[in-house]
Amino acid sequence: MKEKYDGKLDVKIFTTDSKEAEPYNFMSSTNVLFEKELVQVNVATDKNKMDAFLSSKF
């Protein structure tokens, strides 16, 4: 994804107990946000589904 969306996508990784994650009250250990929108885990963990999701956003 990084190569395909280089320049369009800024990836940041935080732990669920980080200051940045506090407002979201995450209930699981795997959480992906895109523009502050929660992405379903089955989408975020599947390369083809995530590619389709990102393609629809750009």
C-alpha cells in the first residue's frame, strides 16, 4: 500500500493506551482509522479489501 499510495497516505502507529488513542475508547488491540473513521478489522487486515477501500477514498 505504501508504494501505491505514496504521497497520499501518511501512516501513524500508536498503541491503544497512547494519548492519541484516548478519544476513541478502543475495545480491541487492532484498530485502523482513516481520516478519523474506524475501518472494519476484516477490511484493514485484507490487502485487497484495504486497497479497494483506499481507492474509493482517493
